[in-house]
Amino acid sequence: MTIDVMDDQAALHFMLDIQAQAIASVPQAFDAIAEAAHHIAHVIGSGGRLIYCGAGSSGLIALQDGAELPGTFGIDPGQIVFLLAGGIENAHNLMGHVEDDEDTATRAVEALEPLHNDVIIALSASGATPYTLAAARAGKQAGAKIIGIANKPQSALLALADMPVSVPTPPEAVTGSTRMAAGTVQKCILGLISTLAHARLGHVYQGEMVNLRADNEKLRIRAVDIVSRVSSISGEQARELLALGSHRVKDAILLAEGADGAAHAQNLLGETKGHLPEALRRLKRGPNL
């Protein structure tokens, strides 16, 4: 039976079960996911760029992951680049033929050169999308490292990638559409990679996103809550320290833990490339230890 002849409850259970099976396969790729995350942490920490590349559903999933990084982890938006077949401006209405446009993909990558400090995350459910493959080839030739994420083992993208991440998925509930099982797995993998990478950069501390960009009221309130919880101080004290630390969560936490003024906090973060746990360890050791 297929979902078009099932009753609502049966169809929903069937579709959800396929996606659950797909997610259950992700742990088999943990080693590859961890390798990709550590490389991204190195690239971001060194000032390089994270270039997301995909077409159709894969491209839109990549766009979502990357677009959240500046707000969540405080990454410079200039370090995040998107190569979406058909262009981001047409994301609401992507036409199928753009997935075959190899020339546009190649030119888009060439426009980003030099690329030797950058990494390209290329996504394709089939591992054979012409746009994505062309961009990955051009990027590799220009010196970028390639993280290839595909749901079909032994595909061209995985063979090309420096860091292949393969998670096979079961047959889709709608044959030929990869927006559900394959898309769910791609979203999961990207979230794991990007979150682990930023944790290794020191942007996560005690489970809190301590490098968030507090550029709206909700996040300003969250910044106060984070500083208050991490440092076991009142909300009012947290607000005062955030003001002293130019409204940066890491600076405020260091001040709460004993940094001798805003300049000292900034020096500690500069010495550790923004890695808060290491900055706290240096603070506790003191200048003579």
C-alpha cells in the first residue's frame, strides 16, 4: 500500500517511520561527521570561509543551516557563503533545470578565489547533481577542501570529496522526492557538524551559546540569562557586566569570574581566539602560573 490509498493515520505513521529509519542510520557516519566538524572549526578559527553548495531541497537545507550560524554562534556573516543552484534570490521558486547548470556553478566558485583557506560543504542526495559536482570540482582545483554529503553510497560526490559523509536512506514515501527521508538526514548531519564545530571553537560553554549575537530583545534577554546561569549571579549583575563587556556574553562571564576589567577579558579572548573555556582556564591560573 502507498500513502495515496492509506487512511490519514496510517499514511502519517508510514512517512514518519521512514524518516525515523533514516535518522537511525546517522551514527554510522559519526567518525566522518566529527572529522568534518573539526576541519570546519579550524577553517572558521583561521578566518576562512564555510561555503555551502547544493541544488533543490539539498541547497535549501544547506541555506537554513548556514543562515543560522551568525546569530547562534556569532560567526562573521562574511565567513558564510552560499552557492544555490538558481540563486538565493529565486529560492522560493527553484526550477529543475538549474540543477544541470555546471557552467554557472564553476563560474560562481571561480569568483570566490582564492579558496585555499576555505571549505566547501557540498550536498546532494544522489551524489550526482551536476551543479553540485561542478562546484565541488572547481573548488577542489582551486585549493578548497570538500566535505561531500550524499545519501547514495559510492556516488561521484563522495568519491570526489576530501571528507565524504555517507548515510544511505530507505526508499522515500513519494518515489523520487528526496525532501523527506534524505532531506531529514541532511538537516540532521549539517546540524551535528556545525554545532560540534562551534563547540570546539569554544562558542558553547556549559551547554550555552556563549557567542550569540544579541541583536534583538529576545536574545538580549537570553544573554542576561546565560551570564546569570553560568556565573551564578543575579540578572541585574549580569546586565551590569554585559554593559561593561560591550554586551558580549563571553566578556561578561570572564568579568564575573574575576577578569580585571573589560580590556583584560578581551585580551584573554584574543589570546585564545575566542575560546571561552580556555580563556577561563588562563584566568584561573593567573599571570604567574
